[in-house]
Amino acid sequence: MSLTSREKERYNRHIILQEIGIQGQEKIKDSRVLVVGAGGLGSPVLYYLTAAGVGHIGIMDDDAVSESNLQRQILYDTTHVGTSKAIVAATRLNQLNPFCGITPYSFRLTPGNALEIIATYDIVVDATDNLQARYLINDTCAELGKPFVYGSICEFEGQLSVFNYHGGPSYRDLFPYHDGVKDFSQPLGVVGVLPGVIGSLQANEVIKIILEKPGVLSGKLLTIDILNNTYLTFTIEK
């Protein structure tokens, strides 16, 4: 899909980069990305992918905005409390970039719908806060041969990786799953800026995957502690 004159103006700072150019921006426009979770991580991921010109973005979240979300979930404001995150996010993002197609899914990813939905996207971003969804994303992406960009946050620490990328390691290679565990939710505290840091890096990995650039975090786990300013990278063996 070629760029219109308005798109060329909008994405000028991408286009003048040797590593992107017109062809790279057209690849971004041709891409389809599903973001599962529109909260702390999802907010910066969605903002930056929309601003970057990703052609179609799916937003999946069955939750409503609450007062406690507003400390870190920058897609929303006080007037949105009690309303659907997916619907509000779609409205805000359409205002940010009318050249992007946005599909809101105001329901959870489940074993019954995961294959059908994920099959229509090129890349999946895990912006969830529970392990059940994460394993479902991983297993579905592995079955369909789709990469997924993983991010996780807690207190002052975050993690980032890319799984199922060109036959690389999966999330199960990092964290094997035990079927007996039922409830994975971890309602712990988090400093408000941390999801902005990790979510922005997730969006960057998506762009690198779309552009087929080297250095994608496949087979590697990046850990960040923003309290102590430490950044460590670990190898993930398949």
C-alpha cells in the first residue's frame, strides 16, 4: 500500500531515516498488530504504534476504566471512569491518527476465540497482567507461527522479550507452565512511569519486527530496574 501525500508529511521523521524510508513506512502501513490489554502497558504501546502508522491495530480488553487506573494508564482521563477501555482507546487513537484502522474487542481472549482472532494479525503484543492470558497468547502464536512481544511489570522492575520469532524460543522455554495452577493474578503495586518505559520498548520491538531489522529481542530477556537504573540481558535457551 503506497503512502498518500498527507501520510508522507505525517511520517516524515520516519521516512528520512535511512533504516526506514518510504518502503519501510509502507511496510508499517501494511502491518496488522493485536494488542491484548489496554492498561498500563497497552496505553504507550497503542499510542506509539498508532502514531507510527501501523495499518490496522486490534485492541482487546474486557475491563472498564477505574479511578486507580489513572495513575499509569495514560490513554484515559477522569471522564472515562466506568467506561469500556477498548472503546475509549479506539476513539482516542482514531483521533490521534485517522489513517490507522482500529478494531476494539471488549471481551477477553479465550481458548474459544484466540485462534480465530490472532490468525488475522501479523504480530501480537502481550500487554496483559495475568499469566493465563500470557500462556494462551504464547501457545496460539506458536501454533500459528506468529511472533509475540512480551512485557511484564511489577513495582519498579520490568521485563521484555520477543517469543516465537523465526522459530526462536517461546514463553514456555522461559517459564514452564504447571497445569495445576489456577489463579495467576498478582495485584501488586507499580510506579506509574514503569509501564511507559516497558510499553515504549515493546512498541519499538514491534516496529523492528515489521521492518525486519536485526537486534530483535528473540532468545533474550531484558530486565530493567528503574529504581536503581540497572539493565540486564539474559539468554533464553530453546
